[in-house]
Amino acid sequence: MNKFKWYKEIQKSTSLSQGDILFNCQIILPNEDIYQSLLDENYEPKSYNPVILLEKSIIMSQACDLANDKIDSVVLCSVWDLKQLQLANKYYKSRKARESLRQGKEPAYHLLNKAKSDNIEIDYCVVDFHRVYTVPKQYLKKVACKNEFRLRLLPPYREHLSQAFARYFMRVGLPVDIDKEEIKNVK
């Protein structure tokens, strides 16, 4: 059986691609208070720091859009170590939950394999589709150059991640579902 590598180690570079895992990316995140001030000119927002730090994030924008300069902003998702997710939600400490993650049955999360290269080592990670950010591409290029090395998720794993992301956003909730008990009794 062929073994496909999950990652490629990329040296410091401004070239960005879908599946690049970036380290220590600061994101400006407005809160509801800021939006309220846009609706009411007399409203004064409370003082707060709108900058958050993503220890790990992954580029979700399509590789072809990045390579062909078709976009000015890049879509990112947060990446958590599996251990961080387990601390935040005890459900993921169970074998059943980890297997559910591995099988792709947790729509809001996508499990990434651990990696060890000459310069980077990461444990199992989870891409969090609850937290999606958009940042200017030029800013992200500078963030990418701050680190000597980064990991790039390779095909087919990159496409698998992209498909999971799409599945999360294309979910449709029906107002009235088919009755579970009634369908069981159909002959």
C-alpha cells in the first residue's frame, strides 16, 4: 500500500497555499460592542483589546486563488492540539469521541495527523470550523515570514480538509423532519 505524506516542511517564504499551518498569528477581532457603535452614533464602546493570538491556524482559501492573486483576503481556521480540545470539552477524552473525530463524524472539527520534521513537531490537531477568520493576504505573508519553517498539508489530506469545511457550511436543517417512529413501521 502506498503511504502518502501528510505534510511538507516549508522554509520561510511569502508563498501561501491552502493547508499551510501558521504559528502565532494575531487576529483583530471586533466584538458586539464595536458593532453596536456603528448602529448608534451616541454609543461609546467599552475599552477592550480586539487582538487575539492564534497559536496555530490553517489557511482554508483555495490554493489556486492564492497562487493566481485572485483574492486579497485569506480565510483561516483555528487549529487546536487535541489535548487542548480535550481540556475544553471532556467528551473528547473518550475513545468513542476520538474515533468519531477520526472518522469525520464531528462536523465542526477536522482531525489532522501528528507531524515530525527536522524543525517542527506537532501532536494530533483539530481544525475548528466554529472559528473562521479573514485576514489581508499581505499581512498573512508577513506572518508566514516570521517563522523560519511551517508545515503545508499535502494532497489528498488538504482536499479532505476542504471537503470537511464545505460539509460543515452546507448543512441544512429541516423545519419538519420525517417522523422516526412512523418510518420504522412502514411495510
